[in-house]
Amino acid sequence: MFRTKLLAILTGTMFAAAVSPAFAIEFTTDYVRGISSMKMMGKMDGDQNHKVTKDEFMKFHEELFIRLDKNGDGVISEEEWKAFSGAKGK
């Protein structure tokens, strides 16, 4: 249930047109694993107070989206995603 809700949040707001459902589920698992690390928290914690506010969380992900969306069209294509992640295959 948590994974489904997280997937809905991610695909509904930031990664909507970019990811197929099967890839999104795999991505969500990796995303949760990565985002739960203290190193990731430190990257999001803009004022380094050992807390991540919603604004800091959203800013981090907005910046990530901009880095992924190489052509600036507001959509992350499969090619842009693969280039960023180093993904191979389908």
C-alpha cells in the first residue's frame, strides 16, 4: 500500500509521463531504498539542521527533474531517463 501511494505521488507530480508502470514500480523500490539513506537526507537538508522540510524535499526533486529533463520540455523521456540513470535495455 505504501509503495502504491508513493508511486502515485511520484508519477502524479514529477515523473508523470516519463515512466511505464513496470519501470515505475522498479524505480519506486530503488527510490525508497536510496532516499532513505542518511547521505540522501544530507543532500536534501539545505540548511543542514538535520531535518528535511517539505520545501527542501520539493526543491531537491524540482532540481532533479530539471537535470533529467535535458531538453526542457517539461517531460522526462525514456531516453533522458536512461541517459541519467545509465539504464540499458527496453
